[in-house]
Amino acid sequence: MSSCGVIETIFSIYMLQEGIMVPTLNLEEVDPRCNMIRHVTALQEADISTISIQNFAFGGVNTSLFIKKWK
């Protein structure tokens, strides 16, 4: 669990570089109360320029990281 932020960052940078969004694992049905969120249910091509990664750890140590594609 301690390295989840690093793993999320690596995969997010990969998606940023490749211009893809990978689906949420095992998300088969979206609750109607959450349908205002654009859920990724299949691999999609996307022109991504900025990513945001949030981590919520034990003891209230929370972080947010924003990465923008260099042009």
C-alpha cells in the first residue's frame, strides 16, 4: 500500500504519453446516482494534456499531484 501513489503516477504518465485512458477494473454497472461522472468502461483514445492524482493515506496524510504534458 505504501507504493500505490508511485504506481498510480507511473501508469498515469504512461496514459498521458500514449493518449489513452484505461477502464476502471470490474466496473460493469454505474449507479444512477453517479451517472454525472464520465466513467471509463472501455479502453479509449484521448487527447490528454493534464492529469491529476490524489492519494489519501493513513493518519490524514493526503496528497494531490498535477502533471501537465510538455509541448
